[in-house]
Amino acid sequence: MKYDGIITPMLTPFKQDGSVDLDGTDRLVEYLKGIGVSGLFPLGSTGLFPYLFSEERVNYLQHVNDIKGDLKVFAGIGSSNTEECVKFGRNAADIGCDILVLMPTYYIHPSHDEIYRHFSIVLDKVDRDFFIYNIPQLSGEFIPIDVIAKLKEEYSHVVGVKESSGDMRYFSKLLPLSGKNFSIFNGQDDLLLPSIALGADGGVCGLSNFNPLIVKVYQEYRNGEMQKAQETQMKVNTLMRAINASNFPSGYYHAFYHKMGMQGGYRAPMLEPSDEAKRLIEQALEES
Amino acid sequence: MKYDGIITPMLTPFKQDGSVDLDGTDRLVEYLKGIGVSGLFPLGSTGLFPYLFSEERVNYLQHVNDIKGDLKVFAGIGSSNTEECVKFGRNAADIGCDILVLMPTYYIHPSHDEIYRHFSIVLDKVDRDFFIYNIPQLSGEFIPIDVIAKLKEEYSHVVGVKESSGDMRYFSKLLPLSGKNFSIFNGQDDLLLPSIALGADGGVCGLSNFNPLIVKVYQEYRNGEMQKAQETQMKVNTLMRAINASNFPSGYYHAFYHKMGMQGGYRAPMLEPSDEAKRLIEQALEES
Amino acid sequence: MKYDGIITPMLTPFKQDGSVDLDGTDRLVEYLKGIGVSGLFPLGSTGLFPYLFSEERVNYLQHVNDIKGDLKVFAGIGSSNTEECVKFGRNAADIGCDILVLMPTYYIHPSHDEIYRHFSIVLDKVDRDFFIYNIPQLSGEFIPIDVIAKLKEEYSHVVGVKESSGDMRYFSKLLPLSGKNFSIFNGQDDLLLPSIALGADGGVCGLSNFNPLIVKVYQEYRNGEMQKAQETQMKVNTLMRAINASNFPSGYYHAFYHKMGMQGGYRAPMLEPSDEAKRLIEQALEES
Amino acid sequence: MKYDGIITPMLTPFKQDGSVDLDGTDRLVEYLKGIGVSGLFPLGSTGLFPYLFSEERVNYLQHVNDIKGDLKVFAGIGSSNTEECVKFGRNAADIGCDILVLMPTYYIHPSHDEIYRHFSIVLDKVDRDFFIYNIPQLSGEFIPIDVIAKLKEEYSHVVGVKESSGDMRYFSKLLPLSGKNFSIFNGQDDLLLPSIALGADGGVCGLSNFNPLIVKVYQEYRNGEMQKAQETQMKVNTLMRAINASNFPSGYYHAFYHKMGMQGGYRAPMLEPSDEAKRLIEQALEES
């Protein structure tokens, strides 16, 4: 099975006391069903998985999977602890999530061989489609291209990569791996058009949590409307800069809450954007 | 109360199946009681806290506190989740640990205000002496000096800093905070002598897990034997380079197991050092 | 006037004693006239301008301009010394070079205002079309986007940017500046297709010194042959990795000398690639 | 011959039109003769050598050597061009400068072997005492420790290192090279005390251009007054932070001009510090 299109790295709506908001999640998923994305990615970085307790993660994944409808669920199973990834992976597979998204352990910097060891332990113990998740600016390490190639070759249930480094040169080295049963997604909204122009299969795009423009870039490109796609991508980039005026990912949260007219919360230590940042975000949303 | 001397950031001995080895821990603490360190720091980076499940951490801390004898216990309570730090902090305080060592949340990069928010939440909820732990190469962020100064001013139970960045220029900016009730420790063995020469109160020194040389540097300096201290520090640095020939912290584990004649284990994803690295480590131990 | 297409950042052929080889330069320009590039860029980074004495630079530029034929000459006028840039700029204008390519001063890190001061001094004193050259990995500093925008607005003879950082996110922020009288070029061969897909006007591509594939990427894209352009870009990337197996820019020099059957030299401190690197380069040339 | 003490990396006084001010230089050298430094280092980074034309450099060195009195002259001979270093080196030797200070070529990043090639070419051709100058934050590259060790072994006229990276861990790896005929200097004022506590022979300290405190640190340490040395070093650090409030090295220039009551200039692209920065600098000078 080959995956493509735009996947949403879902933020995790919070109540004002900081607890997980399942009603808000229903509204988010409802919104996403209407804008043409092909999958939901709960418990990624935008979803602030490291801020949640294990039990919260398990419950949240169950809830998202229950309401997914026709969308695929890409379940984030990251942890700084390999055996906990196994535990999260088995749970996500039991729930029925379609794809598991696994990153290297973080905080301690693993060697290349330790990155391989981590992935192979989880892949050996959990039988479900996997995406490899590269996000060195948060996890601390680039996954070497040859480790990805080796995992792809050894494990037929490794079916893709989500590459979020923002480094197009690294990204372009992954593209030769794309094929019938292997998908390459770029995880940075502002790099969607250059990535698919190079042959990427799709994008994991945070702005889709509250705005459909990035889906339009994808569709315009697939329709051969290059000029339109360029123009829409430039609008996306303007929006993205406003959202990132506040420390990641708080701008995404404000934009979503604002769009939905919700009084959402900010799980500690995340802080609500400043008034000035909120103004910039709201203005950018209006103009996009 | 003012803390000084050498603290050991304890590695967590593992059995060959990767489980925590409490007997090995007894041997480690026994060793440490004999070499002149003034405190035990379990569940720091060398102790691989991010690789342990919550229950393992709680049990381990209880065990170390039970056998500490006259040594102070500096309990690592780090997590990527602020509320989990509160939970770990309360538990460590209940157990009777002397000092709690708290770092910023990691993976997601907090802003300066978010770093402050994190610390103040935990400090408000847990009543015990605290050390602030700066280790940007793992946590992803330097704690701004002014945030440390503000926390010190606002919370009388903030009693010190463990500074492990390896950046002496940042470190030297902390030293004016040292005082009657506030201690500054450098967390890099090879920087002990320059740090105490600048006025630091002590060091958190990983090599003390299996070698007493770094304690000797401290004692020689305190005795006014500068020339000797320089020579001993140079020997420490040679040893440290050998230990770090293998990816951090696996060299520390091999050195300890080797010294104790144990067949210890390597919790995943950590890998045993290569034969060549083991040879270098063993040779350096012999020559030190 | 609007510039587009592929520009060659010319290497500077050397004789075996390290002196500049004008005959080799003739052969290089002859080659470039046959592969469809639209301009020559002597005395850029690939041309090792910092290794040449002032007099050598002046003579070389004169020679290249004499033999340029229908090609435009983009003359590198970089120096660590602003007034020397003025001197080189006036000389290049006198010679009749079409465009002057100016970077910030390097070694000492200028502030944003100092970068602006540097450019404005040279632009005030030299009346000729200019390209701004961003190459932070060598010069030490990104040129802030707003400095580029300001220079474009204030000086009508600023007609474009050569952006060689390799950072597509920075690059994409430049694209809104592209227009009737302002061109944006990417200076990294492996980023050509993503760049022109985003709206760039062309590329400054080192591989064109000895291989026409990168010109083909440009032409295929302009002909609307996206699939072909992707495939050709992938071949370019494979070639580029082989060339960069040796420390920049020695691989470019070996590839050129090998292609031309010349016994060229390596100006100190540049060293000839190792035998293994040469083998990889020759093999990649053959397969491309 | 063994070198020690404090060396001043001289700024190059400028007139208001940006030309080199030899009278100002006389006043600077006069000042330096009175504060206990042991050498003058013209044409280093603080001296902005990359902003000067070749002729200016040659004249300036001649002038400084003429007025040096009992002080040693360490002549900066850095360039991005190896053969130009030879030229500058021969000239400085002819003039009678005592020591030549050589860094790797910059802008283009040399490989380790190319760094070695550069040094060996200059060392082979110029017969005079040399210091190796490591300043990776400007030159772009750390000089590998083993390259330094090899040069020391092969060339008896390599007599020391000026290490300005600010990285104490790198610095401490150099110290085993210190010996009867080989000196190790740290080039960062705020690291003087930790460096000499580790065994360094001296410092190359920019603040001595206008303030004697750093010389006092050295003398107090040599007199065994550790506590005093710590306190003086802390004052130095406070002063240094104020000076660096403005982009390097403009704060050094303002501090010198202010101290001397001169209306000095700022060679382009350097800009005069802002009014706020000047106020901070002047206040720090007063309080030091």
C-alpha cells in the first residue's frame, strides 16, 4: 500500500486547565474531514506528545481512531525509551491505527548503530505499517540515510518516511527510496512544493490544523497548475511565518482555538502567545 | 546549607537482560563511600533516566536513598513533561532525598519564559532543596543566566546549579551567584580544576563512578597544591578521552563493569562499546 | 534587464606549479559555450578567489571577459576589505564585465547594519549591475532578507541574488523579491529543480564546469517535462555527491582536468583528491 | 626561548576618515609599555587585518616594530592565500619582528591535510619563531590537535599556540604540549584565570588595549593570590561583557578612543557603537 497526499500532524486541543480536550478533538477531526487531507497524525511534535502522560496518550489515540472515519491514522509512538515505544506500538496496533510513526530516542544522543538497534527492536516486536520519523532539530540526531535504506530493505512493514528536518539536501537524498511500497513525506509546510516537485509523495503539514491552503498547493501541483501552486505556496509561507512568530507550537494552538472560537488551554510549560503574536496570527489567518 | 565537593552522577548498573541491577548499585555505592565523594546523584544523564520507566525510577531512587549512609542524595527528577517532574519531585521528597535536581523539559524547545514557567510550577509544588541542571547539549537549551538568577531570588529552596554545558564562558557568568546558600558545580570532569580555580564549589564528575582521580584534583586544589592538581587534572583528561571513545555513556558502563569484574548489561538502545573501544578504556584505567 | 538560465561558477584552471592557466581557461570557456549556459561567473568560491593575489584576479577577469563571446560575465568582486571590493568593482566595470557579484566581508562577522554599510559603499561608488551573493557557510553570515530588500529598493542597479546557503527555507523567503528587473538564482546544483519549481529564475551550478546534466534539468523544467526533470535532477545529485567526496572544491578541479585530459594543478593549500576520491569522481562522470 | 605573560592583540587606531592612525598607535604602545604586558600583537583579529590593504599592513608592522622598545612583537601574518602568508612572513622577518603568528587560510574550509600543507609551506620558507593561531569562530576551522603536535615536532621554530576558540575542552587538550620551548596562550580574556590554573603560559588579552585589570589577574595568580585573582577575573568579565555589547571589535575601539580622549574612526564596514552601547562601555570602564 502506497500513502500520499497531505497528512495533518494534529495538535492536541487542551482545556483551560491544561487537560486534554476530547470535544475539541472532535471538532478538529470534523474540520479535517472537510478539507481534503488523507490522514491524521496524532501524538506528533505539534501534538506535544512529550507533555502527556502514558495513560493520556493511550486514551487519546483510542479516541482519535474511533472518530477517524475514512481517514488513515498515523499514530505517533515516540519516546526516549525504546521499550516504551514497543509498548505504545503494540497498543496502537491493537487499537487499529493504520500506521505507526517512530522516531529515534531523544535526549541521550544515540550512535548510528544505536539508532538502528532502536528501530529494529520495535520493528521486530510490532507488526504494523511503520513510518520512520526524522526530526533532528527536536530529537537531536539525523537518521543516517543508509540506516533508513537498511530498515526499508530488512522490514517490509517499513512503508515510508516523514522527514521534517527542513534540510532539502538531506531530503533529496531520501527520494531514490520512494517506490511502489514506500512513501516519502516532507514535514515542513513551506517545503511542500519543492518536495513534490522533486518527487515526494506528500506532506505532513501543520497548517492544515486550521487552514486548507496547503492542501490546495498539493492539489494544484497534481493538476499540473504550477503557476497557481507557486502562488499558493507563497501564501502558505506568509501564514507560516506569522504562526511561528510565537514559540513552537503555541502559534498553532492559538490559530486553531481562534478559528474555532474556543477558549483553549496551553499545557505547561507551553505559554499562550503574547498579545502581539496573537494579533499577527489572527491577521495572517484573515488574509490567507 | 551550602553544598560542595565532588558528587557522583551515578550510572545505573544493568543486568545482561537490560533490567536494573540493584546488587550492582550496592557495589557502586559501596565503592563511592570509599573514595571521598560528598554526594550521590542517581537518575542523571549518565544514569540514563530517559531509558527507564516511571516505576523503575521510583524504585531505584528508594533503593539508593536506603543505602546512602552519610552521603547526600541529589535526586534527578527530569522529564519532558512538567507535571511528571512534579510527581517525581514529590516522590523523591517523600522518600527523603536531600536535594532534587531539575532540568528544563526537553524535545520541544521551550522559550525563556516557558523555562521559567516550568521551574516555577515544580518549585511551587515541591518543598525541598533544588539544584538547577543546565545541560543544553542534551536538553536542547541553555537556561538563561537571568532565569537562574530570578529563580534563586524568588525561591529560597533553590540552592545551587549543576552546569554541564562544557562552555566555560557561560559557566563563568554563573559564578557571581555563588554564595552562602547557593552552590555552583561544574558537571564536566575535564573542567573541574579551571572551574574551582574560578570559584566553583565543586563538581559533578562521572569518572568518579569507577576512578578516584577526580576527587584527588579537588582535594589537591583545596590543599593549595596547584602544581599537583594540574598534573592530576591532566591524567583525568586522558582517562576521560578514552572513556568517551565510545558513544556516551556506554564507556562509563564498560569501565564500571570492568572495574567490578561484572558482566553488566546495556539497556536499549545503548550498545556495548566495540572491542577496540573496550581495549582503549581498559588500558586507560590501568594507566590512571 | 532580467537574467535567467544556468550560470557557471567557473573554477580557475591551474598549472601544475599552481599558477593560473589561461589556456585551460580558454578550454573551459569553449566547453561552456557548447552546453547552453547563459553566463560565466569567474572569481567565485569555486574559482578560489581568496587564493589569488589582486593582480592575478584583475588579469584573470580581463582574460575571461575577452573570450566571453555571447555569454554574460558575472564578475566576482568579493574581499574581506570593503575598499578592495570598490577597487575590484571599478576594475571589473572598466573591463566591461556585465554584472558584479558582491558578498559581505568575511572573517570578521559584520552586524546587519555593517553588512548594509558594506554593500551601500560599493554600490554608491560603482555603477554597474550587481548581484548580491549569499554564502554563509563560507562568509560566516546570512545576509538578512530585509537588508536585501532594502538594497533592492534603494539601488536600481541591484538586479538579483545568488543564494548558495543550501537552506531552502531562507531561499523561499527571497522569492517574493523576484520580478521584472530582479532575478533569484540558487547556487546549489542539487537544489535547482526545487528552486525553479518555487519560482526561481535560474541557477549558478558548479557541475556545469564539466557536465551538461544540470542544464538539462533547467531545460526540461522550462519545457514542462516535470518527470524527466526529476529524473535528471536525481542523476545530478548522484554526480554531485561523488564530486564532493573530496574537500570542496578539489573534486571540481579533478573532474574538469580529467574530462579535458589535462594535468592540472592545485593551488595551495588545496590538495589533489585522494586516489579513492578520484576513482569515485571518474566513475560518477562516466555514469552520468 | 619561552614566552609567557600577557600579550596585547593590538587594535589598529584609525582616523576619522578610516585611514590608519600612526600617532594613535604611538599612544597605544606608550600605554602598553606602562601596564606590564610582555608583547605586542599587531595585525590580529582585533587589529582588523582583513580590512587592510597589503601595503598598509607592511607599513604598520614596520612602524610598530620601530617603537616596540623592550616589548616583543608578535606579527600577524594571516591571509586567505598561503603564498601571501609567505610574503607577509618574509617581510615581518626582514623587519625584525620577534614572532610570526599564523592561522589557517579562511573562507574556503581546508581539510586537515590542507591545514597542514598551508602551515608547512610557510614554515619551510620563513625562518623565524612562529605561533600557531587557532580562532575557528572567525577562520571557520579548528586546527586539529594532532596537526599542531606534528608541526611542533617537525619544526623547531614553532614555539607556541595562541588559542582563541573560547572552548576550554579543546584548550585543555593543548596543554600537554607546553614545555621548555613551547608556550600555550589563551586568547580570551574571560578565560585567563582558568587557563593559567590549568597550566597555560599566558594570555593574549584584548582588554589590555585600554585597561590593566587583566594583567593584574595574571600577576596575582603568579603571586599565589588565588582569591584576589578570582575577584579581579570577575571584574574583567564584567568589563568584557560591556565591551562586547557592540559588535566585535567596535567596542574595543570605542573604549580605547574614549580612554585616550581621541576622536577615532571606524574603518568600513565596521560601525561606531550605538549611543547606548557607548554609554554601557564608558560606565563599565569607569567602574573597573
